[in-house]
Amino acid sequence: MGASLAPGKKLHAVHAHNLDALDNVLRNRVERKEVERIKSEVRAERQQELDAFLMSCDVSPEQVEGYLRTGYAPDVLDRAVLEWKAQLVVMGTHGRNRLQDALLGGVARRVVHQVKDADVLLVRA
């Protein structure tokens, strides 16, 4: 989707993942070394997801670069927009309905409200 909106431009694909929930679960019950091992495994899995996604896209590897970033997605994307002076964020959503989104929150909604220096285009995944 992003490639068709910006032909010939370098694309930055960011996969933001948050380990806060994992930290809360593991903090008091597992040794620090084991926590780091589990986090490393999670990062490796997320990197594989990003790599698989990029390979499934109809974009040449020269046109897109993938980045795995740890943190709260709205914060991660807001920083990325500033870092690359991006004009557009294209983000997939899980396609929940409005009621589910209102009850559960919604990362996409938070990104739309937080990212101020670029337009945000939401695409139902």
C-alpha cells in the first residue's frame, strides 16, 4: 500500500512491540537471566514476523527497510515520524468494530491522535 502511494521513495516499515506486559508477569517470579532470555526469544520472533511480512509485500528489498522497535506503538511511531521526517504513516488494524474498539481501546486510534507531524492512513488488515 505505501509503495503505491510513494513510488520510487524509500519506505521504512516499523514493527513496534511492547514488552511491558511481559515485564510485569516476569518481574517477581523469574530470575533476571531467564527474563532476558525470554525477551530475546520474543524479539527474534517479532523480527521473523517483520521479515515474513516484508517478503510477502510486492515491494523490492531496495525500496523498503524494516525496523523492529521496542515500546508503546504510538510513541515508537511518533519518534519514527520525526526521525525520518515522514509525511505518511500507513498502519494496519485488526478490523474490530467500533464498540469493541471503544471498550478495548485501540492502538490505531491512539496513533491517529498522537502522531501530529504526519498523516495516518489506517488499512484494515
